Amino acid sequence: MKRLFALGNRKRKNSNAIGVRAEQKARHYLEKQGLHFVAQNFRCKVGEIDLIMRAGEVWVFVEVKFRQTNQYGAAAEYFTRGKAAKVKRAIAQYFLTSGLNSEHTAHRIDLVAMDGDQIQWLQAVD
């Protein structure tokens, strides 16, 4: 039983490391496109925001999805309505804790979907 737990724990660590690398790659890609980095991995009770960027006066909240292959579907397909709702709740919490008013602060949700080495940047997916 310990061996199964160890294998599962190792797989989770490897998966987390892949996710961190994907987020770093997405961050660098977006910076090359002119966005400015603000924060990474904002976590709260209601969800998580992978990347927070700025495009001029617009706050850009980025969800990053990565798949090594599209054998089980493309990365973009994994950004579901449920996930979008979680991200929106996390954004509301971010605004609250940052002292920003979401009604008066221009913002959008973007998706960076990576299938292997292919990067697709979808803007305003909400």
C-alpha cells in the first residue's frame, strides 16, 4: 500500500512541475506579446488564478492549460464552464483583497492553451 501511495505522490509532484513549467512558458510568451506580469498562482478558497497580467490599463487574468498530446482532447477543451466560473469567483476575491473595484476596473479572462509545443492565446474567453 505504501508503494502505491509513493507512486501516486511522485506522479502528482511530476504533474505539478509540468504545470509550473507551462505557466512559466505562458508568462514569457505573454510578456513577448507586450503584457506585463503582476502575479502568479493567486489562490483563495474559491479557486486559483494561474497568471495575472496587465495590458495597458486592462487587468488580464490568465488560465493556462497544457497537454503533452491531444490524444484525449486539446488543451483549450479543458477550460470548461465550471472552470470559468471558478476563475471568475477567484477574480472577485482578488479584486476584494487588492482593494480594486471590479465595476470600475477593466479586466478580462484569457486562456493560454498549450498542446505540446503549440501555443494558442485566446483573449476574452469569459
